[in-house]
Amino acid sequence: MKKYNLGSGLFWLLLSIVIFIESLHLGVGTVQNPGMGFMAFGASGLLGLLALVLLFRTIFGEKEAETAPLFSKTLWKRVLILLITLVVYARVMPVIGYLVSTFLLMAFLYWISEPKKVRWAFWSLVLSFLTTVTSYYVFSVLLNCQFPSGVFGL
């Protein structure tokens, strides 16, 4: 495992250096007047810092204990259901609108996290409503984003 961490740490460090240099060519600018390479500059700095942390922990850290394979306890059925749900959400939102489709999505996501608890069904509806209203308020009212109104005009 140490070999893989060392290789990936070097790769990410090299990539951050390349992005850093290219962002300087684009022009970083200032915080008040950012240039084209401002975001890439900051992202490359963060990536380089994280790569250095990985390299130092790999080189100077203790020997790692044996761990289970990364995806050994993953619930693949739930992962597949969630991916299908997100695809359906993306297809349905323009038709039935943001508010209704987001409420249904959040209700399903909250429900699937604890499907066997009966009391959780009530709270999943309450949290779905609160999440939908909050996201609509933040993005539509405060940030002035436009959402599809759908069939119901909501």
C-alpha cells in the first residue's frame, strides 16, 4: 500500500505543479480583481499541499495495518438504486418542476437511509419539505437562479 501512496502522491504533486505554472501563464490577478488563472492557482496550491501531506505521511508514517478491501462492505444495490434515482430526477425535473421533483427526491433519499423505521417516514417527509424550501429560498430568492416550474407552475 505504501508503494501506491507514494506513486499517487508524486503524481498529484506533479499535476499540481503543472497546473500552478499554467495558472501563472493565464494571470492570477488579485483577490479584488481575479484573473483567468485565479481559481486554478488556488486549486493547484491546495492539491499540492494535500499531495505533500500524503507523501510525508507515507514516507515518515508508521507501517500500516492490514485493512479490508476498499469496497468490501459497500451496499451495491443501494448505490445502483441511488444512481438510477438521480437519473430519473434529472429527467423528471423539467416536466414536473423543481419543487415537486426535489421534494420527492429528498423524501426518497431520507427514506432509503432508514427504510425499516416507521417513525422515520414522518421525519423524512418533514426534512424533505424543509430541505426543498430552504434550497429554493437560497437559490431562487437569494441567488436569483431560475428553476423549471413544470406542469403545476410551482
